Amino acid sequence: MKLCIDHADVAKIRRIYEFYPVDGVSTNPSILAKCGRAPYEVLREIRAIVGDGELFVQAVSPDAEGMVTEAHRIVKELGEATLVKIPCVPEGFKAMKALNAEGIRFIGTAIYTPMQGFLAAKCGAEYVAPYVNRIDNMGFDGVQVSKDIHDAIVRSGLTHSGLLAASFKNSQQVLELVKYGVKAVTVAPDVIEGLVKNPAIDAALTQFTADFEGLTGRGGTMA
């Protein structure tokens, strides 16, 4: 399973890449807007950090023709390891079919229902991105919706596609989908940090250090 960063803050992305085994970065128009900088300027900096890793960038045009035009520019600017995020709406499905015919990699996004994800996979999407916590906030079960999409894709033999589950609030949501074997998740930096944040871990390390220093003196290590 791939683990991606769901953010556009270059400093935070650089920190996560320094410490954690991540596979790429996912952005959307809203998190790019929070940077307050020219989108391609930010995205080129992110591309420099991720190297050959996958970078996900969303088209914002309301019609299929505009989405396809944006996709060409996005890939030209950021390389073939960049996947274009296309909303799972009628114009989006039309754009997906065109991009699939051209061999341009893309992902279906803005997914709230299982059939959106299934249709995007049928259109050739390499990933489909259900919004787990946003679905929860609508009164439904975001983890279960994600599992339903995963099952529909797998049982239909759409082996080219899989989930890039997004919009997580906590590590438990991530864990549930990791255990289920989805293709990928994209997670905000603070949630990634929270995957290993636990007072019991800190206490254990503090005790190990104290015990070892009692043997070797302050600052003693195995080096």
C-alpha cells in the first residue's frame, strides 16, 4: 500500500519525507490556495522533493474540454509521474475517457458514493479518491463506503485501478483501510505524525535511556 501526503506546504512535506516512508504527494485547489503562491511555483518545489514519486494535481475547469487542456499543461510542467485529478461528475467522466485514450494518467476525485468510484475505474482511472471524513460528516460511514468501492473494483476485475483514500481525521480511519488492503491512502502531515504519537512509546524510550545511562553514564550509547 502506498502512503501519500495530502498537503501543499513545502516545509511540512519536506519534514515528512525526511522521517517517513512516503510515496508521493496529493494536492487539491483548496490546499494550494492556502499557500497564497502561484500554483505551479509551489508544485515545482513539491516535485523537486518527491523526485520520481507520484504527484496528484487537480484540474479545475467545469467542462471536459477544459479539464483535458489542463491535464496537458499539468503533465508538461510536472512530468509523467504526475496524475491529474478529475472530479467524478458527468463532464469529468467525459474528460477521463479522453485522457484514457491519450494515455495520460489520472485519478477520479471528489468521491462520496460507491458508484462514482466504480464509474471512474471503468473510465480508466488509476486511482479513485473517496473522501472518508467528509462522508462521515454527511452522516454516512466513510470507511465503509471506501471498502465498498474497493470491493466493487476488485470483484469487477478492474486491476488497473484502486483506492487513494483521502480526507482522514484520525489514525484509526487510516488503520481500518490499511488493514483492508486498499491501494493507497493520502494523509495530512499531522495525521501521519499521529500514527506513531503515543505517551506509552515516549515512556518506554525514556525508561530505556535512563536504564542504559545508569549502566554507562550520561549520554552513553551503543556507538
